[in-house]
Amino acid sequence: MLSHLAVAAFFALPLTQAVLTGRPALTPDHDHAPVSKRLPSAWYQPDDHHVHSLFKRQSATDGVTYATVGSQEWLNAYPPGLPDTSQMPKEWVDALNAAVAAGKIPDIPQSRNTADQDPTYPDGLDPTSPKVCSGTYQCQIPGDIWDAPEGYLGCGFDDGPLPTSDKLYQFLQQNNQHATHFFIGTNILENPKEFVMAFQTLQDDIAVHTWTHPYMTTLSNLDIVAQFGWTMELIHNSTGGRLPKFWRPPYGDTDVRVKAIAHEIFGMTTILWNQDTDDWSLDQKGGTSMDKINTSMTKWLTGPKNPGLIILEHELSDQAVAAFMSAYPVMKSNGWNVVSSAQLSGAAPYQNSPSSNGPVTPAKGVIVGDFTSSTAPSSTTVTSTASPSSTSHSTSTKGTKSSKTGSAVALQIGVSSSWMLTGIVGAVVLAVVTLFA
Ligand SMILES: *[C@@H]1O[C@H](CO)[C@@H](O)[C@H](O)[C@H]1NC(C)=O
Ligand SMILES: *[C@@H]1O[C@H](CO)[C@@H](O)[C@H](O)[C@H]1NC(C)=O
């Protein structure tokens, strides 16, 4: 009902957008040019001139002109909250239909959950069976990453970017430490400054933590595509055309169906973790404490080096950031190789670029899977057993792992765009669902 106007306005968005790219290549030693070479009448600007901040650390791009991160055009181009699947690009729906037709997406039912509960599956389906293999129940799907190589510690943070990220980013920069940021799409929209800091200044790796932080296994195939698609598109269009290679499921909640959509359609690999600080609950009643985190961190960091560590940490609160900053010297003094989680395999953090400043191979779109050679009938359609408004509204804060952000955060975004109406309706739906859940 609400969608037609919004759809029309969305597709009418101006294609000519502010200039982010197209900067000339720099000499690599630009910042280190000896002062003695500077003549009084030199044509160039002094090193403290503000123009240098525009060119310094500029990342390579795919040559396409994208809307400037943080601009109104940029903000208006994306759903401010829970995505309406009737408004997503047709290519995404086609790719899903083709993947299903090709037998690439396991046909298992959606899980269900009510607040405070781990998702469960209908018909007595065992979540730990290979048929389902739910991450919530610690079932490890082959190909998913849970452990680091011996002696390595995967450095990564969930749920940013947020205002609390600032302190973390200063710390990472001071320590010349790279990390992977598993970003929530709607948090990127809300905190463009922190996003640019992470990607452009730190040149850290950007990965996907979904659009609104739902329990992914509770969603329909279409809703899963929307959660991945919008986050991929936003990261792609805000990083000079890079396609993230990794994603992390909120609450660790994935299964063979969710994994297949991430991998077959979007080309992503899942990164989980093998130790959990519970740092998301630091500011919660009955949550963990700095002392408890110190104790478990000390145990892990002074313990065996094989397998290596992937510790679940968040850039969600000052305390969570402080817990990492406290543990960091202990990681180093115990001889851990601390590397960005997305680089644990030694491969690139992006599907079409080796790094946040390396060359970018242009991608046709965020859909990576190619099912055009599929022999399955093209008339096959996807069965979506849940409408977008009836899923993924859990705002549970008591999950055994991961955080409390998500749709509630998403709906706080102030937007003056065609998406406003969608956001308001979404908020009302959320309120109603929450009331009657
Ligand atoms: C992302 O960038 C592409 C150009 O590569 C453009 O066609 C598309 O409209 C952009 N998406 C959004 C949501 O702005
Ligand atoms: C734990 O706290 C002690 C005392 O403040 C500190 O010396 C130590 O580095 C901390 N360890 C970790 C892992 O944070």
C-alpha cells in the first residue's frame, strides 16, 4: 500500500551524484617529502594545508562516481529501517529465484523465536543435524570460519559504526592495528563519519553484519536477500566499489539456508568466533562485568595457541571498547599475531579488491552468483512464508551472544526522504508486534 509512491521516488533518484572519486594517483612518498625541497614559490600547498586531507590516504576506486558518504542523496537511496522486499531491485529477486531453481538454497523451514529465546525449528527439526546446522546451537557448517590459524588472533568488532567507535579508532590508529568491522547497514547510514574513519583513514576491512541485525534464520529467503543486498550495496557504493567477502550473523544465528544465500548469491563467507566476551551486555542489568571479561581474556590469551582465537567483541559501548584496549597489550605480550579477522586466511577482505586501498575490479552489481546456465524451469518462484512485517522484530537483549542493536536502532534514524513513510509504518508495525508478542 505505502510502497508505490516510495518506489517511484526511489527509482527517480538523481543518478548524477556528488563527486567522491576520480582523484589523481599520488606519489607513494607524498607525506614524507623532505622539507628542504620546498621552495618559497613552490606551486604546491604547504603540508598543513587542508587540501592534503582530501588526498591523503585516498583509497583506489572502480572509477564510478558514487554519492558522497553522508550526503543527502546517499542517505535517501537506502531503506532507513527494516527493508520492504517489494522495493528491492528486481535483479536480487531474480537471483534468488534462479538460485532456488538451481537447487542451491536448501529448502528448510524458517526458525521461530520469541524475545529472550534462541530460535527453534518447527516439526521437531534438530537444529544440530546437518540438514539444519544452526550456528545458534554451535553447529559448524563446512566452509564457515570459527577458528583462527595457530598463533593468530582475529581482530574484529561487531555492530558499528557508532559514536562509541571514535575511541576505538583512535586506539587502533595509535597502535597501527588493523581490524575487521562487521557493520550494520542502518548504523552506517546514521554514523557516516565513523564509517569514513574506519574505511578511509584506518583503511580497515569492512564486512557485513546485516541491515537491521535480525535473527537471520527466522527470516524468509526474500527478507534474507534484502538484509544482505542492502548492506552489500551500501558498502559497495561507499567504498569505491568494493564487495565485502565476509559477513557475521547477528547472535551467531545462521543455518544451511542462510549460509547458502550469503554464499551462492552474494559470494560471502561466514565468520563466527570461538570465544565470546559477552561485552555487549556490559551495560545491562545482570550482564557481564569488566572484571569477568578481564578474567576470561587472561585465560584465553595465556592459554594454548592452537587453534588461534577469534574473540567476539563489539564497538557498542565505551566499556566494550575499554575492555579491548585493556586486553590489547596482553595479546601482544603473549605473542599473538593480531590480524584483521577478514585477513586470517591470508586472502583479500573484498571479493574484487585486495584491500581498502588497493585496486578495485568493477563489479556488475552486488549479486555475485551466476545461475544463468541453470536448466531449471524459469517459472519457479520462491515461496515466502512470512510477510516482511511479521518477521525479525526481536529486540531481545538476553541472547547468549552478540548484541542488542538492530531494528530499534534502525528506526531512530531521522530521514527526510521517500523512505520516511516506510520508516514510520515500520515503526508502528514494530510497536504493534512488540506489544502483542
Ligand atoms: C550504487 O552504485 C551504482 C553504480 O555502480 C548505482 O547504479 C546504484 O544506483 C547505487 N545504489 C544506490 C542505492 O545508490
Ligand atoms: C586485567 O587487569 C589488570 C589490572 O588492571 C591488568 O594489569 C591486565 O592487563 C588486565 N588484563 C586484561 C586481559 O585486560
